Amino acid sequence: MSGNLAYQEERREELIGGNVVMMSPASAGHTYTANNIYRIFGNYLKGKNCIPFGDGLLVRLTDEDKFVPDFMVVCDRSKIKRTYIDGAPDLVVEVLSPGTAKNDKGYKKSVYESSGVPEYWLVNPADKSIEVYLLENGKYTLDNVYTLYPAEELEEMTDEERAAIVTEFKCHLYNDLIIRLDDIFGDLF
């Protein structure tokens, strides 16, 4: 264990299936991506009922499952407690990293689904993609996968392939909120 107190303070934990799991420190790309998502929603939701929360706040879904999503939106303000969110948020975003991807895509996705989170995003800074899942009849269905392709890949595509690429989409919670992949990943290093 590091004797560096700053490193020790940034270590956080989640309760996953009743087991305490230490969260890895976020990388620069992970933090940059999560911050961009927060900025988009923070600007949009200013003055509205729903509240955006960036990384760091615990959400309690079951007695054995207390997660710290990278981003979430909560519209039912009665769920907002002083140090945690009590119950399912309206949108949860997990930014994938090598150490968390298995849980984010598997167990945590299953708990978000069974807890009734209506919209769940898996955001991958490595390949600049977003998987959007929507809750339908109690089960998640993959709505779409959006990818910001690098210029060299775009050059290799046909005109039809390039024309089929979707670079922006609407958040299902808000019909007038356009999410642009370039706003999330554009300057990602």
C-alpha cells in the first residue's frame, strides 16, 4: 500500500453483491469523458426538476448493492439523501475502464435493470463508443451503439458506410437534448 495520503484518499469502494470492492483510481481519459457528460447534462438541466450527479455519490439499490456510478440523473428528489441516492436514478452512466468493465457490463447492469433504472449507458473512452440500453417490460434492450470513428477509419469507408454513421442522438429522458459524440470524446487524448 502506498504511503501517499492523496492516493489513499482517492480510493473508494462499492458494495457489489454484498462484497466490498475497491474502485480503481480513474484515468485521465475516464475522468475527461465523465466530466464532459456531466457538463452536457448540467447545462441542460439547469433550472429543471431533475438533478445531475457526477462521479462520487453512492446510489443504494439493494442492501447488498451500493454503487458509485460515473454519472446519474435523479428526477425524484425524495431519493436524494445527504450522502447517497436511495433508489433507482432515471439515467445511469458507467464509463468503462479495464478494471470495471466486467462488473459494469454484467452484474451492475443486471442490478440497474432489476432496480428499474430506465436508461443505462456504457461509455467506452478507448473506442469512443456509447451503448444505450432502455428498460422495456423490466428488461434492458440495446437501443443503439454510437461510435466516434477516427479520421483514418472514415477514409477507408465507402460513402454509404460514412452516411450511415450516427454521430449524435437524443437522450430518451429528454426529447430535446441532443448528445453529440464529439462533445463527449472530441478532444480525448
